[in-house]
Amino acid sequence: MSGRLPYDPRPWRVRRDSALGNSSMRDTLQRVAGRLSKAKSTAYGDYQIADKWRLAGVAAKRRAISQIDELVVQVIGEIERHGGKVHRARDAAEAVRCVVEVAQKNGVKLAVKSKSMVTEEIELNKGLEDAGVQVVETDLGEYIIQLAHEKPSHILAPAIHRNRGQVKELFDVEADRQGMAHLANADIEQLTQFARQQLRQEFLSADMGVTGGNFLVAETGTIVLITNEGNADMVTSLPPLLVSIVGIEKIVGTWDDLSYLLQQPALSGVGQRLSSYTTFVSGPRDESAMDGPDQWHVVLLDNGRRNLVGTPEESILSCIRCGACLNVCPVFRQIGGHAYGSVYPGPIGIVVSANLDPSMPSFLDLASQACSMCYACSEVCPMDIPLADEILTLRNHRVKTMAEPLLVRRTYEMWGRLWSTKAGYQKTIRIARLGQRFLIQKKKLRWAPGLFGGWLKTRDMPLIPPETFREWWAKTHGE
């Protein structure tokens, strides 16, 4: 892994064009993301107290981030007081090394995982597999993309880009591998039953469970897991060894703070007032308990997060990974998550990736090339993160550091100078009107020189009319 975050090294235009050429993915994405976005809007509309609690949750997150150093110390003390073991990890490599060492020390051969974006961030699966540990994803979406050998396409719904027919094809391949009969059809119940049948024995056989954490309550050292499938309960209760990897920004101060935040991932992500399952882990199993791990290891991950505390970008750390900004983003809904090249896609992915890993200019490029500046993401973010403003800041930084290609800079500088005056604007319109005669195909602008050619590759451009409104006004009413 280069830098702090894994990335797709293909150029942006290659990833973009690949996504735009996948009509099945785009149709599925538009339908599902649109449904999730509508569900959030409806949920808030029917739930009058929701916004009051949301604002209290925002305040709790901001307060926790400002006190992060003190809360980390408190968390470590509470976890160890309850019998857990804490490992501090400065970066992804150190986090993976911690988990691999724990697995090797305990002779782990099979690990089962609940859904976790932070483990995707550090590429934990690869690290464990390289060390000889088989890793099985138990969240249905993660299980699907593991079979497809893909990365998540969405923060909340990893397999949002795949329809039922495509999932059935993946399951049929897995059935062939195990000598089983194919599914009769792509019925949702049959698909979930197949996954349940495959995963049941894995839960019972696993030597180690691996989780992330939606929140980490400093008051008692409790990790909070929010799911809709219940697989986290199996991961945390059946294997004798449990490892939880949590970013330090997930810490909140008290249970009162948590009470305001607990609803937000489900409410903003899928439009439910509460997720189906909420799991609390406060320590390994004691002698009176019938289930639970004998050992609990917690890896507290920095990986660039601490550097953002006290900066203008600090609010980024308030993200609860609900995915609401992705669901409304017109760019994400056209190209999906894989086109972003980062494990974190969409508007929040642009700002998180570029700020956690400033060494990667490809993440910075997304601010200019994967955002329409419509501000929809800022409006729907439950944590009041000014995502569009953060993206604009990244754009400004890109210009100031001369990261833009020379042709791009010179084109926009000339355009800016011309359009800053009335005379310049009118002159360019007249020139463009003449020039478009040679570029029109079937009454549409199909090609243009330079940067404009790339623009027209994926967009329709209206023709400049024979007479503009300004020209008509001047002719009929005078200047």
C-alpha cells in the first residue's frame, strides 16, 4: 500500500469512462441510491424530534474531537480495566501488523468479519491472508463483493452497484466450487438463504472475530456496532478471540452523548428510526457468561486523523459513515464508488481521502473532476459537515500548488479574463457562434477542441442561438 489509503492507480478518465459505460451498474445505482435518499427525507419529515437530537449529536461529536487526546487516555484505561487489551496504531501498516501478530500468537486459521470501512482502509484482509489466515466477510454486501473480488462501492451498502441477477451469478459460481446446485432464481429470500447457509458454519468454526466500530464510548470503554443483519452479534460472541479496529475519531465522551448519535446512521442512511441490531462490547467474557470472546483486543487507529484536529478541516472527523451524501450526489449516482479510486467514495470520500492522505495527488484531483458543486451533500449531512466548502477548499489548494495541468490553467485564466468584462463576454459568444458551425452533428454539439472536447464526451452542450437575449434586447430596446 502506498501512502495512507489504498487507491486504484488507473487515471481518473479511465475509471470514469469505465463506470459511465456500465449501464447496468448505473441503472441499479440510480434506483437504490434514489430510494435511500427518499427514505431519509421521509424519515425526518415524520419524526419531529429527530432534528433536535441530531443537533445535540453534532455538538457531542465536535466536543469529543476537541478533547480527543484526553478521551483516548480514558478509553484505554476503561478497556483495560474490563480485561481488554489496547494497541495504538499510528498508520495502516502498524494496525495490520498488530492484528496479524495477535492472530499468529493465537494460532488463528479462520477469521470472520463484520462490516467495517476502517478495515478496508488499512487493507486488513490482504494482510491476514498474506499471513496464512482465511478471512470471511459476513455482512451480506461485503460477502458479495468478496466473492466478486471487488472493493465496496458505497460506504453503507458495499454491493449497491450489483443487481439481483448479478448476485445470483456470483452465488452460482460459489455453488459450483462447493459442488452444490444452482439457485432456482434471483429471489431475494433465496439469495439471503444461500448466504446464511454458507456463513453459518464459518461462524461456528472461526478462531477469530474482527469488527470495526460505529462509536466508542469513553465513559466505559464500550464499542458500539450498528447493523441490520445481526452478523456482528455472531462475530462478537462465537469466536474465542475478538479484535476490534476503531478510528480514534469514533470516540464519544459519554452514554448521554451516544444517545443522541445512536439513531443517526440508520435515520440518515436508510430512513429507519433505529437499526435492526445494536451491539455493545465492553470486554471479554467473564466466568458467568455463556458466550463471548476469551480475549478482546482493540486497535485504536490514527492514520492521519490526529493531524486534522484543530485545523479548519476538523469537522471531517465528525462523519458517521451514513452514506447520505453519496445517495444525493449527482456524480456518484452516475459513476458509482469504484470510479473514485479510493476506498472512501462520494463527497465525503473526496475530502476524507485528500485530507487523510495528502501525499496522493490523485485524491486531490477528485475535488475538481468528480464534483458538480451542487451543495446537495452539505444540505443532507446529519453531522453538518460543510462538504461542498471543503471540496472548494481542495480545489483552491490544487490551483495554488499548480497541480492543475498547464493547458487547464491557461485555458481557465484566459476564460476568466475574457468573461470578467462585458466586451470580452460578447466577443467570445460571437466567435463561438461562428466556430460551432463546423462542430455540429445532427443539430447538437458533438465535438470541441481542447478541454471542451472532454466536457462533451459525457454531456450535451446547448448550441449558441443565432441571437442571444442581450443581443435581442439591444436591438429592440437599446443598450
